[in-house]
Amino acid sequence: MPLFLLIVLFGSDNKVRASLYWFLYTFLGSLFLLLAILTISSLMGTTDFDALFKANFNSTTQYYLFAGILFTFAVKTPTIFLLIVDY
């Protein structure tokens, strides 16, 4: 939210469009994590960490859950990857 306000308040000519794109980008990225958590919760019937630690999901479910969580963190942490790159 603070970055959204910075874009809206101090952005250039296209600040409304840029802030909308930023919001959609982060919202859709977060949606994958929400779907992964809801899938785990619906398959297991609980969100208790100890019960989830002992759970055995089939490989296809594990793949999709991992992909959703990985995609979310890839969207949320792009600046870390940019700092590693040496220009």
C-alpha cells in the first residue's frame, strides 16, 4: 500500500495507470498464494501446521501447490533478484 500511494502522489503523467498496473500485478500474484492455501485447507480440512507437516499429497498436487507458492514469491520479491544482477 505505501508504494501504491507513492506512485499515485509522486508519479509522472501516467501515475494512475502505473498504480493500477502495480496493484493488479501484486494482487494477481497474491491470488496464487491464496489459492494454494485454500487448496491445502480444503484437502486436509485443517490449517494446523503439525497436521499439514504429516500430510502426504500426491505428486501432481504437490507440483501445483509448489508452483503457486513459488510464483507468488517470485512476484513479491523481484527487487532481490535485481540486486543480485551486476550491471
